[in-house]
Amino acid sequence: MRIGIDLGGTNIAAGLVDEKPGIVLQNSVKTPQGAKAAAQEMAVLAHSLCAEAGIRLQDIESVGIGSPGAIDSRSGMVVYSNNLEYSNVPLAAMLSEQIGLPVRIGNDANAAALGEYHGGAGRRAAAGNDTTPPFSSMILVTLGTGVGGGIIVNGRIYDGFNGMGGEVGHMVIEVDGASCTCGRNGCWEAYASATGLIRLTKKAMECHPDSLMHSITAEKGKISGRTAFLAARKGDPAGDAVVETYCKYLAIGTANLINLFQPAMFCFGGGVSNEGQLLIDRLRPLLAPELYTVGDKRTSLCLAQLGNAAGIIGAALL
Amino acid sequence: MRIGIDLGGTNIAAGLVDEKPGIVLQNSVKTPQGAKAAAQEMAVLAHSLCAEAGIRLQDIESVGIGSPGAIDSRSGMVVYSNNLEYSNVPLAAMLSEQIGLPVRIGNDANAAALGEYHGGAGRRAAAGNDTTPPFSSMILVTLGTGVGGGIIVNGRIYDGFNGMGGEVGHMVIEVDGASCTCGRNGCWEAYASATGLIRLTKKAMECHPDSLMHSITAEKGKISGRTAFLAARKGDPAGDAVVETYCKYLAIGTANLINLFQPAMFCFGGGVSNEGQLLIDRLRPLLAPELYTVGDKRTSLCLAQLGNAAGIIGAALL
């Protein structure tokens, strides 16, 4: 049994992860201020999970933390996290000291990709092929408030020589384009995130006062990443045009990544991926002409299976 | 001793490559029409190199071919090459049959990256650190008629699950941007190649009839990728502005690749890289704000050392 800890800006979620790998027991607490307090809370979570499962902490195979920010997994440091306000924090060692077990740490988006690969979409695909991961490589892209993600090569996280690689959302696809939360302009995130989709939706609603998107917004109480997709499903032309434009931007960044990495699988997670097969069906024809792949070995597009559990499972596998 | 073969659209260049790795003997012939004739020519080259060096073909450690196009290195196939007009050609097996030795095949740009890593810029950097490659990872980007390149991870070519990865030049950096030779729009190649630089230069010359670029063009007989750099070195404002704009586009794509791969080294080759330290010096301040790297472990920028020899050396190391 392993322990995976998903350290977020709001909550710390920890789980006992079995061989499957899947979560057998889970618990969470509010994230306290400061790394020392966070390490203590993680230790308490680890102890309480073991107590509840009736196993001893020293029988845990491995403990991993997925943390936001720039992580040096080799030295176990949170080099910098804007979200947590950490700078050069040796978080792995701090937790290790508390629980007397070695602790690994990695970026949370990378951990989620690892979890999805070994316990979610990757595992499902592998089952169909009567084999188990690591069968090959996968990119997970999460389409949420931002665009995060992780790159899996030969069953392991690919994060470069300094542990900071795999920054898929902040690839510029439009020089001098839309401003991004990161301070740059034209990042993929500014277009392919739910935030980017909402921006497109608002603009289209202004231009099309007759669009179904207005009544959907009135009904739901707000404009969201779902508004245009809901309208498109009901045949609304303006909603459909928003979906088409969004999927075009999604296709450009996806193609850039596939042409660079040629992963066996390309997996979409995050809020927008809840649009499911419609998203994939709309994306596919826009993606095909952008790909350099020739022959039969083509990247499979798929949807993430695990949701938030991916982060805990992946952290346990670090 | 190894044999490396650089199969081009115009010439086939082959070399005997030693342990250093460096080329000890080299020869080339015109590329004949058709794969069968090409395999025969390669066999003749291999025999003649061995004869000239006074060694037996069967004492050759390995034989590798760098070929343009989409290569499946696992099956030894040229899946498709527009340049050579090959489609599903088992070229490795065809040469192997001729010479009675196993033959490896890879994409020519990837082979050049491998050669530069083990025998050129990578080797030089490693020497400074008192270690030998594979010390880590490197991206080579060649700024020529197009933008090619290759990605080295842990001392090996990274080319994805189907051997077609590492397509660095055809990453879109401008949605609906300048048309690219590949049929897409806005590829990095359309901006960062010598061709893109020449386009920028021509445009600036039209707007600035007083620019030094006109007299430089008259003197050299044509507009080239050097024109704006030569003018900028002489203090010409319009030439300087072209160099700045070119380096901005170069920085965007370079940043995208560094943020994704975080390689230990990022190496520039091809015609434009002959601008040397000026290119690096102009690029650096434009690149810095685009990088997500925090802390001290930062990608080193460097210039390719081997020129065309990289392809032969890399092919020998496949």
C-alpha cells in the first residue's frame, strides 16, 4: 500500500493507494499557512489513514506529494510555488522527518498525468490491448481554469533536466496574442482553458443577442464553459461557432504537442473534458490536417477517467 | 569503427566514424533515382571507405543511415519521404542485405542532433564539466531553408512511439499566420528559418529605401539571411529592427521548446547560426522573460560545432 498526497492551495487530500492502482481510503484537511504546518497536517493524514485501514505506517511502500509550482523532484524541493507562497522549501525531507519514511515529491499536474496513465485512461487502453502500462507514452492536458498537464514517457514523468519541463499550457500559439495569467501573451492556456472558452462565449453573446446562449445563461445563473456547448447541442448556430473556434485553438496546441512528442495517447481532463465525445468528435477533423503523422501508428485521443483522484494516485506512484 | 550515411535528396555522404566520435574518412556520390539504386550506392560507399582505410567491412561495429522524411526506426522503414519520393521502403534491410551487416535508420535531423550531442556541442559542454555525454538532454534546431532539429533525452533520440516525433519546425506559433511549405499556417519554420528571415528583410527594404541593406544586397548580388545581420553589425537601424523581429520569433519557439522539454542544452545550427555570438546575444534578453524556469538549473544556449558532419556522425551512432 502507498500513500499519495495532493497538496492544493485550498485543501490537502491524501489517500491510501493499492496495487491496482486505485484509492482505497481518502481524507482531506484545509491547507494551513506555511510549509511546516502543511508537513505536520500531511503527517497527521498519513497516520490517520493507516489507523483507519488497520495497517502500520512503516508498512507503507512509498509516500508521494503532488505540489503546485516548480518542483525539483531530485532534491525534493518546492523551488517556487506562487499558489502556496513557498520558495525553496525542502518539503519531502520535512514530511519524511515527521513520518520516518522516504518521501517523493513532484509537480501536481505531472502527478495527475502519471495517475491517469497507470490507473485511468492509460490502464483502460492497455487493458484493451491485453498489456499493462508502461506500454508507451501519454500526454494529459487538463482544460480547467488554466491548461495544465503532464507528459509520460516510458511510464515515467518527463520533466526535463531540472524537473520543470512539461509546461504544456504556456506554449505560445499566437505571437502578441491574448494576455495570459502568467504575464506572457498568446499562451495556449489563454485560448484552450475554460477561461478562454468563457471569453469566446461572452464575445459571441454580445454579437448574437438572439442566441440560445442567453436563455441558457439565464437558466443556469451564469456564463460558464458549458454554455456554448449546451447551445451547440441544441442546434444554436452562434453556440456552435464558439465550439468550433474553441476546438480550432484546442487543435493547434494539441497538434503542436503530438508533432513534438508523438505519444501513444493524448488524454483530455479538466472541466471542459466533461463535454466528452462531442469534444473529441469536434476536435478530430480540425486536428487531422495539422498532424505530421504518416502511416498507421497514430496517437489515440481519449478522455481522462479519474478526475481529482488522478492527483492522489499519481503522487503515490512518484 | 562505425559507418554513418547521410542520405540527402542530392548527395549520399558516408563516413568512417571513430570512437571520439569524429569522421576519419569520408566520401559521397550523387543520389540515384529509386531506393534500390540508393542502397547499392551506399553499399559501394561502405566497401570503398573500408578498402581505403584498410579495414574489413565485417569489422565495422555498426552502420546507420540518416534519411529525410518519416522514418520508423524500429522497423527500419522509410515510411514516407517527399524529398526522396520513397513510400514504405525497408531501406535498412535493403542495405543490410547488400553488406551483410545490421543497419539502423533514423530521421536525418534527429541523426544530426545525436551527432552534435555526442561529437559536437554536447561533447564540448561535457568536457567543461569533466564528464561525457550522455550527461543529460539537448535540443538541436537548424535554422536553414527550413527549421529542422532533433531532441536528445538521456543521450538518445526522442522520437515518440512511432518514430515521427521531434518535429520542432512545424509547431504553430501564430494561428492563421504566414503560410508554411508544409501546407499549414503559422509554423515556427515560416518565421525562424532563413527563408522567414529573408521575407522580413525584403519587407523592411521596401519600407526603408535608405537602409544599408540595399547597398549590401548590391555588393553581394542577392538578398540572403545574412543581409540584415550585416547591416545591423554596421549600425543600420532598419537592419537592426529586422534582426530584433527575427530574434523575437526565434525566442518564442525556443521558449516553447524549453518550457516543454527543459533540456540541459539548446543548440542552434544551420545557416543563420553562423551569425554566432551576435545571434545568441540578441536572443537571450528576448528569451528570458518567456521562460518558466526558476532556480539555477537553466538550459544553456549554444552553437552547433559540426556543420554537415553532424549527420554522418549521428547516423553512425544510431
